[in-house]
Amino acid sequence: MSPLAPVCPLCAEDGGTVLWRNAQLRVIRVNDPDYPGFCRIVWQAHVREMSDLAPAERQQLMAAVFAVESVVRELFAPDKINLASFGNMVPHLHWHVIPRWRDDRHFPEPVWGQVQRPASPNRREIPDTVLGSALAAALGAPPQA
Amino acid sequence: MSPLAPVCPLCAEDGGTVLWRNAQLRVIRVNDPDYPGFCRIVWQAHVREMSDLAPAERQQLMAAVFAVESVVRELFAPDKINLASFGNMVPHLHWHVIPRWRDDRHFPEPVWGQVQRPASPNRREIPDTVLGSALAAALGAPPQA
């Protein structure tokens, strides 16, 4: 970005608790009690669209998204996984991996849709360290660990 | 699915105008005047999650998603592309590729979020035949053509 452009929040900050990272991407945990395994995979470079990446980079990013999906399914046992890359507010490539349950706040709407019920029951609590270890097993040890 | 399960609408019907298909997947156009290049990529087999596919199948599906993204960017010149795979209502793998404009009905919310303005201006009109030809150029000629 040019020095006069507004600072991109995903360039300036991690955007959440980092569970795994390498030079190309990072996996962060989203702090949302209704969706406890909600993770984002953020491409480290400021790139706008998937089709702006080289094919090998796309594959690398999607392999991480699907590895996170597998880990979240295994640890949180959701009824469904939702995947999305929007970037309307922050046009810096990032993927949402969201575990969904039939009785969660928005189901069957996307989590950006209308609230469907006042609250969701408590979900399985899994600490960052456990989720981080499962990600390291799926993605490989992070290079700086 | 078992004979007693409710019929899956994406197994029973195409789900829109088919622009391209092969044995593994089909690209359909979504009829939404606010989002004229809106396409869905539907996996032909009834599979629930990306992590239920074999790695080569995932790559094949995502390569189609990104090819559609490239074609939609080129033909419709949106400000942003939104990609999503939810399947909360129809748990049969399908990807949404949605062109977004800063002055569209929902921007910067996802199209499933709250309406932001009463209407959007008319967009570039591109017939199915033109969009289909561009997809065939990007994805290869469909096998049954």
C-alpha cells in the first residue's frame, strides 16, 4: 500500500490469537463464545483476491483452510462447517472457518445473517494450546517454534 | 442418501442455468438482478464438507471456483469477489462466487446480511452464452459439448 493509504488492520496487527504461522499465512482464533472453534486463515501479504495469488500460493492457502476445517471438525464436532472469504471491509485475503450447530444463534442462516434464537447452549471448551497443537500436527510445526 | 431421506434439491435438480459441467462438477448461474455474475459451483456427488473430498478432488473443485472468479472479475468488473461454502440448508457441497460493488444492496455486508440501500444501479448485462463461452475458455470445453 502507498504511505498515504489507510493502514490495513490485517497488515498492522495479527487480528486475533495466533495459533500457527509461517512466512505465507497465519491461523488466528476468533474470540466468539457462540462459535468457539471459529478460526481465520490470513495470507501474510496484502493481496486482495484469490485470483491475485499464483496457483501454488492458492493451493498452499486452501490446504491450510482445509487442514483447519479437519481439526475443527475433530475437536468441536460441529453439525456443519462454513467457509468464506469476503474482504469487503478489509480487502486483505482471509478465510473464515466457522463451526456451526443446528441450535447455534444463526443456524441455518450464515453467522452474518439474522439471529434465529436468543442464545446457544455452552459448547465444548478447548484451550488455545490444545487447538494450536492439533493445528501443528495437521500443518506441521510452525517454522519459528 | 437412503430412500427414506428427504430428496436433496442439488441431487434432484441442477439448481439454476447450467453454464458448464463435467462428471465432477457443474457451474450454474444464479438469477439475481442485483448480482448479475453470481455463480455457484456444485459438486455433482452428494458430499457434505470439503474435508470429505480426496485432496485431488478438492483441488479440482477449487480450481473451478478460482477459474469462475477470474471470469467474473473480467466480465463484470466488480469491486470485490466474495467466496463462500455454507450448506447449512442444503448440505451438498456448493460454492458461491459473488461479484460485489461498493454501491450494491448489501455492501459491505455479505449478501446474506442486512440490506444497506434500497436498490443498486443497473449492472453490465452479459448473456448466459457469453458467460458460458468465457467459462469454457477458462475451464476447457465441457466433455459433452
